[in-house]
Amino acid sequence: MTTPLLQINALSKAFFGISAVKSVTLAVHPGEILGLIGQNGAGKSTLMNLIGGVVPADSGEMLLKGKPYTPRTPADANKNGIAFIHQELNLFTNLSIAENIFIDAFPRTRWGMIDRVTIKNKTRDLLQAVGLEIAPETQIERISPGERQLVEIARALYQDAELIIFDEPTTSLTARETERLFAIMRQLKEQGKAIIYISHILNDILKLSDSLAVMRDGQLMAHEPTAAFDVNRMIALMVGRSIEQLYPPRSTPPSTELVLDIHGVSAAGIVENIHLQLHKGEVLGLFGLMGSGRTELARMIFGLDPFEVGDIRVEGVALNNLSPQSSIRNRIAFVTENRREEGLLMNIDIANNIGLVALPEFARTPLLVIDRRELLDNAQHMANTLQLKSGNIALQNAKALSGGNQQKVVIAKWLLSRPAIFIMDEPTRGIDVGAKYEIYAIINQLAAEGSGVLIISSELDELIGICDRILVMSRGEIYGQFGRNEFNEERILRAAFRETAAIPTGEKLPTLDEMAEGSAS
Amino acid sequence: MAIVQDKLSPDSAFALTNKAKRSDRFSGGIGMLRRLLVSDYFVLYLTLLFFLVASIFYPTLSNPASITNQIQNFWPLLAVAIGQTFVLIIGGIDLSVIAVMGITSVAGALVMAENLDPAFFDKSPVWGSLMTEAGGVLAGNPLAVPAAVLTMLLIGTFIGWLNGVAITRFNLAPFMVTLVTSTFFAALALWLTQSRNISGIPEAYVTLGKGDIVSIYLGAKLTPDIARRDILPFITYPFMIAAGLAVVAQFLLSRTVFGRRMFSIGTNRKAAEVSGVPTQSVIIRVYMFCGFCAAMASVLYSGRLEIGQPSFPNNLLLDIIGAAVIGGTSLFGGKGSIRGTFFGVAFFVLLLNILNAMRLSPFIIDAVKGAFILVAALLDIIRTRVANQEQRV
Amino acid sequence: MKTSMKYLGLFVIAVLSVVVSFGVVSAQTDVTICFGFQDLETEFWVAGHRAITETLRGQGIEVLEYNANEDPNRQLEQIRECIAQGVDGIIIIPQDGDSANTIVAEAQENDVPIAVFNRPPNDRSAGVIVVADNVSATEQAVEFIAQKALRQFEITGEAVTPLILVGALQDTNAIGRRDGFFNVITRYNERYPGLFNEPIEVATEWDAATALANLEAAITANPNVDFIFTSSDFLFPTIRSVLEPRGMWVPMGQPGHVLLAGLDGDATACQLIDQGYVDATGVQNLFLEAELTMNRLLQAIEAGETAPNEVLLDPGFALTAGNIFFQRSDMWGCVLYDDGFLDQ
């Protein structure tokens, strides 16, 4: 075998005495795609941070092309030909594509001016290499997330990267963009680049990688050629036990008693004449593509956005003057689609995050003094119930948690207010398989205890796995309804795409396979 | 001073650094330095170190008279800085506090002043109505002083309400809103008084600004005649008022629903809104509290100066915001404490006094002051970085 | 990170020690006087500050300087600090007449003699108050150009048209200066009937733009003005910009010279007298005032007098082309001018 591009020997890193990476030995060769999987908190990010010079290793060594490699800063890593393509993109949205690619060192003319002509031509070549046909001077904010990803790759190519690390690159991409990304990754591989590909989408990894590394609790559980794996083995290695199913069984039947009744809700250009009924103990899925109005509808129900006509009844009582406060009084909970922006107080401790919604319940009149003991006890109890993996909840900030655990904090916060209606918008986005299963179990439990749960998701598999009923939303309207016994991926997708309706000109109708691709997990 | 600090140091659940994690990882000098840096008391240590070093060279700094004097200088600045800290915690800023102090100072004088000179004020738009030769509206009335203080507090709170409403209902930037109210009320105060100070302030009001409750004397017991300058103020009305305000503010911040909601808004206003925090009403009330604090400071400032003062110097605003920020309050919201502001104010008051004691040329003293603030701010950046490292997992 | 922390710690301690030791003053004398002033924003106050510190230090007195940056509250704090430090006497230039009263009372209550320099408190009964006599200084300057006018009148027989730029009349300084001007005009008209036409009054509100507009209008209406007094020297550039285009900005000794006098004695006035454009300016004798202040304060300290109360007047003097050679060093504006103040 050739010399590995990067050889890692017994690398370890601990934070506060807790091992994040434990004696990991791993190698990646030129022209190889190494898939890296593991639950959040398994140590993948720390390992990448070690490679990228973000944090120094405690022990162990790294060899780059056979020579010792000890990066001190991310810039060091860059200089050594290691590039990162992140989940959260690192581009300046107010600058052009060309400026972003050349930001570190603008080429100069011999007069000392920035050489715009060279920049433009070079950028055009780079963009061609990644199959992007956009003018180099286009501003980043005007292009889609998938295209931005390609710009990052172009930048890596410009920097002559030999090892490109992709961290969850497909999270915000459409099916077609994902396909294009994969094609480019294969192309890079053929050019002899080494690639480390981190993803939660196991099928993608299986399709794409040459070898596969699985991490759990900071340790490397397996590193073998990809052919040696199937999805079940991958999951088993990741979670440390074998999962028979991806979804816990729906055991409790919904009652016939209505808890939420939405009647004729419309807001011009957003949603139109929505009728929706949610029963006690029911898990109702709301499926739709981006822009179908599903998130907007949820925000209207919760009182965050206004609507023009229609009424909303909770347990038979019509609501008016909706606001988040009134919704909370009416025992509605809303897990928003974006944890970072609308869900959590990232720089505040976990206990206070959990306590936020139900805060007045822990207050003693007349001054609304908080009983801190009680708040902490309740938050701790909720953290235990949801099996939150964290340090001291009164000291650790939400920011320091993994995605799945952050989502648990959001759910815990709502659970403390004992809601009768739970609206969850993309509750499992960006969290790993093990944590997803736990979230599904929590949803199941909520329904079993009599709450109505409305789940919005663009992952159809997930809805089919956990719902009693699925509604399909398309262009602001409810376009189909499916009971559990009539669940059928193809029919639901057809409804979402309004097979019979006109498709906007210039856009090719996607094949069913492509549609399924975009929603498969 | 020790008493006050005790009251101001509760083990807040919002404690932003994490005591539990410190123990065993640190060893030796570096460890101690790190521990010092992330400590909540960092600014206090810095201030004390500075003071001790300076006292070696300038013994007069540490004489009891000078120390009690510094303590007296501390209270009015603390009162107004507390309000600003609240506003900064919710991610806002209040530039109008200086104007609030001016307009409330004038309003108080218009209620209670005794004797006004027509030569100064007959061009004032309120001459003959609110102002006469006999004085303000309630001149000579025994209730004049309480009525004046109440008026001042109400006006300060009202201007805070205006700020809060404009910011929340019309979604305007706090910087702009408070700049506008600041300009408006500063001009109003000058117009009403034609830019003159109003003297003739009743004695009871002056007491609020500088009256002693407990004084101390550190000398031979047998002296028959103690010089006035040897009797040192210890517990004064400004002390009671500002320390009381600090205790109430710290209580609100760390113990009540209101305080938690303030932090949630400052950290992430959208998330707070989704979580049912009545963001608008909390924001409005915070600005009202800030206006109230500024009015309280105005009582202390104008009381000890014995005049209704229409214009306060604008560079005081830098001391106010600077004290809060040096004390660890973030300009981006979501972070801050009254204890920190307390230390920050101490830093500013002592710094100024030390610089004066150093006999620097008046032409360069402000430049040196700026350099010290810069050093403190740089230390704070490092401190935040160290604290963040501790959080990272 | 770790090493940078260590260096940072050392750096901070080093900076503190260096800066702190930087200002140590070794000379210790018997008398310490605290000098609190409101700011150093204008050349007049820079000169005042300089007059006092130089006069005091010239006598070997230790001076504690405090700049209040136009904040009367800060000035009060600083004076309290002076008292705490046990100074023997205090000199202040207050921010305004009202806060001056409070500060004087504070010092006297604590048995420290205090003097107020140049800007008097509203209540002049407490403290040593040293103040320029506006009327007297104005009279001396206006008298000088009136004499010149008289000589001209005796030769030509043509009446002289006087003009005065009046300050903001809420200001006692402005009132005193106007009074001084009219005193001289009236006196000369009584003695030499027909010498002066009715004086033209131009309002300035102490504002150069207002002065410019009003003066333009007045000169356009009365082009025969040949005798101008400005209540403050800072308006000389304004006067020049009105006179020059009309051919009226002529040095003395040449035909068409307009008699010009002012008050304050700033660096520009000194320069213009040197060049012969301005005939005279009434000067507050800041150095005399500083000396008066110091002497009275030292006298009180020596006598154990803790609350001396007295108003001391500085009669001022007229600086003219004739005496500028001899009195140059008494005139604060010339001192600044000779130091190159106007070149900065």
C-alpha cells in the first residue's frame, strides 16, 4: 500500500478530564474517500478539530505524507493542504464568489493593485471544475446553499488542498445538488485527493466511501473497507447495541376526542383555507416541501404570525388574539425548526433553558421570586427523564451540547409546561441516529400520555415511521391525507408535488427516485 | 463597603463562569493567573492591585479622609450605571441617561426652588407659570422636597417608557431612539432654564445629596474641638439610596422571573419570544427602570451641588457605559451583573483619583485614562477567551 | 496562550508601576495649594491656568491640579478630595456662578481658605473673589482711541462715527463692557461737543456668525464708520472680513485707518497691534490676578484665617502700540502669541 496522506497514531484529547478522543489510530490515502460516522458527541468533531489545528492533541502523533504534522492554528492546516467544508458555511455572504475564493491573499498587479482580471479568470476555471456555471462576481447571498458548498470546494481546490474534509455537507442541499456534490467528490478522488466524509445519512456513505470508520465515545469502533458494512451493522456499531428498527412501534391508538381544530385558516399568499384536526393521543404528520407553507402554518397556530380568516379551537374553545403567551396558557408547545435561532439560549445554562417556558410556575408571589431549588430539581428531573447527556445542568451552557441533546433541552423546556398540543417543526434535523430514536420514543410517550402531537418534517420515512396519520401540504394548501394503513411513499410524494398540477416552466419534473432521494434518511 | 458587597454577591444561578470546573486542572502560577482571570471578582482584584501599587507611591491616597471621599464619589455614578447595566443586559443601550439627569434636575428645581432671579429667568417660557420670583411651584411648602423627588422619578421613568415603547412597538434601534430622546430632553432642559442653573434648593434636598447618617472620627479622643474636616462621612444618604438601588437591582436580576426573562431576551430575543416571554413589556420596563435610576442619580448629583443643573457633561456617559462594560456586562446583551458594575464603578472612581494624585499634566491626563481603560478592556477580552475555553467540550 | 498569559501579567504590573512612579514629585514645600479649573478648551483659560500655576510654583508652592472637564459635579468631588488630602488653600476657576457658591461653602465648612479666580460666583459675599473690572479695562482701551479721534477731529473738524459690537447682554461681562464704552463716549462728547456722532450698536450674542451678519448690515448702512470697539477680541477676524473688502482695513498712520479697540487681549489682538491694525485692547491682567489671589490666600493661611471673604478687583490696562513694548509680558495673549500659539 502507498504511504498514507495522513496517518494518525494513538491520538488522544480530553476536555476537563473527559476523553473526547481516545487513542484513535486511523489513516487516509490519496484517492480515497473515508466515510466517518458516529453519534453526535462520539468525538468526530474533536478528531477533525485536532486535524484542523483548532485544538492541540494531548498525546499521540499525526504524520502528513510521512512527516510529523503538528498544526497550531487552522491556518497551519490550510497551509499543509488540508481544507474543511463545513456544515455551517464559512463564506462572506456580502462578498462575491471570486472575493471569497481569494480572500486570504488577493493577487496583485505589478502596481500593487488587486488584480481583478486574474481573479475573475481563475475563479471561472475553478467554478468550471466544480461544475458551477455562475458569474464569478455574483454575491454569495444570491446563490443557493448547494452552490455555496461548491464555492467552498472551489476555494479548497484553489488552495491546492490534498485532503478535503466534508462535515455534513448535504444537510441543506436538495436532492439534485447532493447528486452533483457526490459527482464532484468522486471526481476529486480520481484526481488523487484524499477525502474524509462525515455524514449522518448512512446510505450516502455506503454509496460513496471506499473505507468506513465508526466512532463511539471517543474511540474508533471499526475501520474497514466499506463493503464490509451494511446499515444495520453501522447503526449497531454507532449506538453500541443493535437496533431492530429505526422507529419505536406506535403502540397506543389515538382517541377520537379533538384537541386542536383548525377551520378555514387563510393568509394571502402563504396558506389557503386550511382545515386540520388533531386528536388526543394522536401523532399527526405534516409533510411538504420547503416553501409549502407548513412552517408558516405552525407559526400561525402558535400565534407568532398573523392570519386573515379562519378560527382555531383548542379542546373546543375558540382562540382569539393569539400570541405565544396565550398559546402557552392554552397548553400548546412549539419546537421550532431552528434550534440556534429560535429554540435555545445558547449562552445560558441548561437549567435556565429548561425552565424558561414554565418560569412563572416556579415563582412565589408577590414579587415573582424564583424558587431556584424547585426550578433546578424540575429541570434535573426532566433532563433525567429525557436521558440528557450533559455536565452539571446549572453550569453548562446549552451551546456546549450536541445537536440531539440540544433538541432534548428544547423538548424538556416545553414538557415542563405540560402541553396538550405539541407542534414540532423538523424535530430531528441535524441529529444522529441514536438521538433520533430517542426523540421518536419521546414523541410516542407524549401521545401515550394523551397529548396531540403535530410533526412537520421533510423526511417522509420518518413520518411514515412514527405517525398515525399524514397530511400533505403543497403550495399553501392541504393536498392530501393518509391514514396509517394507506401510507405509501410514492402516493404521498405525488401529492406533495401535485403530480397533476402545472410545474413552473424551466424546471424539469423530478423523477420519483430523485424525490425519494431527497427525503431518504 | 464590606456590608454592601456581601449583599451584592449572591450565588446567582446565572453565574456565567463556572466555579465547579476550576479545581484540579490548574496548578502553579499560570493556574492561579487563569483562576484570577475568570473570577467574577477579577475587576475588583485589578482595581485593588492598582490602588495598592499607587498607594505605595502616593501615601495620601490611602489616608482615611481620601478613602471615605472616594466612597462618597462612588454612589451617584453607581446609581445611574445600574440602570444602564439592565439595558445592556437585554441587548439595548440608553444614551438618554445624561439628558434624563438634566431634565429631572430642572424639573425638581421647578417644584421646590426658593427665590428665582428674574434677571436670569424672565426669558424662560415657564416664567410666570412654573417659575416666579417666589421660586418653584411648591416653594416653601413642607411637602416641596418629597414632591420634587417624586416628580423627578416619575419623569425619569416616563422618559424610559417613551424609549421602551418606541423601541418595541415601532421596532426602532435603541441607539437611535435614545439618541433622539436624549437630544430632545437636553434641549428642553436648556430652553426651560435658558441655560442657567437653578439655585435656591431647600436644605432637605441637599441632605439627600450629601447628608451623613453615620460619621466617623479617627483621632485623639481628648481634643476639645474637632475640626470639621476630620469628621469623615461614612454612611450617607447617597450611600443608602444607591446601595439600596443596587440590592434591589441585584435581587430583580438574579432572583425573579423578570431577571431571568431579561437575560433570555438579551441572549436570544426570538427564542425568548417563542418561549412565551412577554418581550415587549419586559423591554419597556427595563428602560423605565433605567430612567428611574438616572433620575435617582440626578437627585444625588443635584442635591450635593445644590442646584438644578440643566446640562450634565456628555463624557459622563462614557464613564457610565464604561463602568458597566469593565464590570463584565456585554454590549451585545445577555451577560452582566450588578456586582460587576459595582466593581466597574469602583475602577473608574479610583482610576480618576489615582491619575489626579499622580500630578500628571492636565493636558495628558485623559490620554492616560484612556490607556488604562484600554488595558482593562484587553484583559477582559483575554478573560472571556479563557472562560470560553472552559465551556468548550 | 499560557506564555502569553504570563507575559501579560508581567506587562500589566510593569505598566502600573512605571506609570505610577512616573509622576512622583520629590520637591516638598510647606504650603500646598489645590487648583481646580473647569477646562482648558480656550486660549483664555489656558493662559489663566498658566498664570496661576507659574505664579504659585514661582513661590515654591506645591500645586495640586484638577481638571473638571466642564463638569461642576466632578469639580465638587475634586475639591473634596483636595480637602481630604489636607491642602492649605484652594483656588478654583468654576464652571458657573452657581456651583461656585456650593464649592466655596464646602471648602469653608471644612476650614480651608478658598479663592475664586476670574469667574465670580453669583453670591460674592463668601470666599476670596478675584475678578476683572470690565468697566475699567474697557474705559482704558476706549479712552486711548478716543484720544486719537480727538486729535483727528481737531485737525479735520469732522465728527467721528463710533460703533460698538455688543456681547450677549445676559452676561454681566457684556454689560460692563458696554457701560465702559458709553461712559467714555458720553464724557468726551460733554467735553468736546460734536466729536462723536450717535454710536451704532451691533448685537453679536457672543457669536461670530451673528456678529458678521449684523456688522455687514451696519457698515453698509453707515459706510462712514471710523471708530470701532468690540466687546471681545475674538471678533477681530470677523471685523477684518467686513472691513477688508471695503478698503477699510488699513494700518494706522495711513489714510483711511479705522480706529479699532477691543477687550480681552488675546493672541490675535496682540498680533494685530504689532502689525498696526488694532490701536488698543483692554486686557485683564491675568498675571496680576494670579498674584492677587495667591497673596491673599497666603496671607489667610499664615494668619490661620479659614474663611477669608473679600472681592479683589483687577482694573486691567489698555495695551496699545505705544506700550506694547513694555507691557508685553503682562499681556496673556502676547505671551501665548510669542510662544507661537497662533502658528499651531
